[in-house]
Amino acid sequence: MAKLNQEQLLGIFNTLKAAMLLHEKGSIKARFNIEGKYDLWSEIPGLTIAGRLRNEVAFCAIIVQSTYVGFYYMPIYGSPDNIGGQLAPSSGSAKSTPNRL
């Protein structure tokens, strides 16, 4: 597999960022919004997660690394047991299309 160059990585980053920008509203706010790094946080005072009181929670982030673009969806890390088969490919007629956004 050919190594992606910086321009290609930024193209992937910008495509993901465009999708994430749709969620930046209300209590969901960006903390980092620079070339190569963008993240969203939920800022709801008094939120209880895993028995701990929080005023903010990371929602998702994208970061351009040297050879890939990392996408970090934080609800998966907070509740891995609740995800179950939701991320598994569909067994129905819809086909998974890797490498397509």
C-alpha cells in the first residue's frame, strides 16, 4: 500500500472535519481548530459519568499523524460494553465500503 503524502492526509482530515463541524452547536464546542487537529467537547455542567461529576467531556477528535489520520470517538472508550455489534458490518444488503467517505 502506497504511503499517503501530507496533502492527501490533509484532504482526508478536511473531509472528516466538514462532517464534524455539523455537530459543533449548543453545548458541543471545538477546543482545537487548527490545521491537522480538530476536536469537539460537550460542555454540560453537572454531568455524571461513571459516578464522577464532570463539567466537560471529550466527544471526538481528528489528528493528522505522520502516516495516517487518527479519528477518536470518545463514547466508545467510555462505554465499550454498550457498543456491542453496532460497529460490526451489516449482514443485510448494505455493503461496507472501506476507504470511502
